[in-house]
Amino acid sequence: MPPTPSSKNQKLQLGLKIIVPFLVLALAGSFAFSLVKNTPHPQRQPKSKQARLVDAIAISVTTHPVMIEAWGEVQPARQVTLRPQVSGEIMSVSPELVPGGKFSKDDTILRLHPADYLLALRQRETDLDKARAEFLLEEGNQVVAKQEFELLGESITEQEKSMVLRLPQLQSAKANVNAAKAAVASAKLALSRTVLRAPFDSTVLQRHVNTGSYITPTSDMVTLVGTREYWVTLSVPIAQLRWIHFPRTRGEPGSSVKLYHDTIWGKTAFRTGEVIRLLTDLETEGRMARVLVAIHDPLNLHTQSPDGPEVILGTYLRAEIQGQDMAQVAKVNRDWIHDQDTVWVLNNENTLEIRTVTIVYRGPNYVLVSQGLQHGERLILTDIPAPVEGMPLRVVPPPVQTKVTHAT
């Protein structure tokens, strides 16, 4: 039975339903492929290196003095404990006889009761008068003996003649006079020693007696410290002694020294001193050399213009010894020196250059570089975690200064 028109239409519709979706998908795929193929792709650009921001400072190559830092304790240059040369009871003491009191040379410190020594002096003066009288009598006896000898007119030996003329008796009388004079001088000296005087310009460190004390030549009376000069014994590494100038003759100046005590005097105040000796032995513990420094007029008592604050005995001072000058060196902070004596230099291409330098002096805070740095070169101050030779750098710009205007 032949197909009817209606059945043909149904088959045609069914075929279209199947074919049309595939045609649509094919056209869409073809369009998408053409779109992707013809779309331009961006090209990958190489990643640029970011320059690191650092601080830098220009190096100055010039003449620098070597400054040696050391520490030491202040001690007296002259200290003495006075004892009496005679015994007696103390009659009076000076108002300055207290710890910290001041005496000039020959000032009276204390007095002993002089009564016993005055009596002894009078007795010795009486003995002298008797000896002189006996000497005068003997001179008269010698004149009489000489006259009698001349009347006899006998010839005798020189020894017999000296006996006849009483020469031994005259010499004995003369010797008694001299002995009496010496006794008077001794009594006067003992009397003068009842007054104790300061042997030099000094301050009282300790007082051991008071009014009414009975003292003997073994008694300590007062401990004095000279005020003209104090000493400071500094501990210095042996390797740094070559930079210090020690005087070879009296009057020759040694290296100048600045002495600081930040706690008492503040950060800026200091006293000046002078190297006078290199002691002949090392420290027992640290095996450091010992350098003796003198501070003149430490209490500001003897000059019109004080050199600085007063120095206290026993204080521990920081010292800066000015050593010899070194030419053509760069002064570099120790924090800017890296492993194996290298520094970081910012070259003209603004890249990092790691350079080895020659250090001729190492101080506690800085070093002096003799080779490896040129005048005007820029030294990097910033700590770079992973420094690489040639890495790009840029310098931190200086802060912008704003002008402050005041309204009129």
C-alpha cells in the first residue's frame, strides 16, 4: 500500500528535528573556532627588577687621629698618713680637720700642749749659759797659764806646753758650749713639732684624733690627699700602645686624654688629662697594659678658670686617649663593616658593590680604613638581608623641609 501524503510529511518533520540541532551545533563550533583562532594573544613581558631603598653616606678620606677608648679608676697622686714626731695631748684642732676639709701648704692642722717642751727648752738654754760661762773662765785660766809659762822661761816639748797652757781644758769647755747649743736647737725643734702643719696642698681623707687625745710617734693623726693632681690608671690593649705617645723626659707632654663620667657629669662634660707613664706590669686578670694619666687641679682649687667638673676619688671614668694622626684614612662605623672586612658600596650605576677593605685601626665604635674606599664614594648604611653583587638600589630621598610662616 503506497504511503499517503500525511505519512510522508511526518517522516520529513522527524528528519528535520534530528538534523537541525546537529547543523546548529556544527555552525556554532565552527564560529567559535574561527573566533579563537583570529583573536590576538598578549605577549608575556619579562619581569623588571625592583630597586631596593637604602640609606647611604658619602665617605671622607682625610687625616684622622686615633682615639683609644679605655676605662680606669681615679686615685690620689699624693697620699700620706701623718704621725707626730713628739708625744703629747692635743690642745686644739683646725676647723678644717674633717673629711673633705682643705689645707694649703704649711697651714696649721692641730697643736699639742707645749708646756713640757717649753720647760725643756728653758733648761737647755740654762745649760748653754753655764757652758759659755765655763768657757770664758777657761779662757781666763789659759791667759794666766801663758803668763806663768813665759816667766819660767824653761824649754819643754809641745805636748807639755799644751798641758801647761791648759789647751785640753779650753777645748773641752768649747765642746760643752757646742753641745749645749745643739741641745737648745733640739729643744726648739721638739717645741716646733707640737704644731702639725700640712706638708702640701691637700684635702682630708680620714681623721683619726680629736681634741684631748694623747698621741705618741706611733699614732695616726690624719690622712691627707694632695689636691694638685690626681691619677687615673687606664686599662689599654697591648696592641693599641703604639698609637699612644709616652713622654721620655721630664716636661715633655704625653698624649692628651678626655675623661667622662656620664652618670655624674652628663654626656657632654669632661675633664682633660695627660698620659705620663706606661706602667711596667700587666693587669693580673685581663692581661691589659696599664697607662697612667694625670689630672691637674682635679678639685678646681688652684686655677681661676675651671677645666671642668670636680673629680671624685674612686670613681670609674671613661677615657678617650688622642693617639697619633693617620693620613689618608676613612673613619667608618663598626656597624657598617660586614663579614671578612667587607663594606657595601653604592656605585655610580646605583647597584650594590661588595668590597674588601684594609683596616689599620679597630676601636670600640669605629675603624679606620686605609685601602678600599675612595673619597666621596657612597657607603650603604641599611642592613640588606640577602645582599647580591650588582643588585639595583636607590637612595632614600632627604626629608622635605617645610617653611613655617608666622602671621604678622
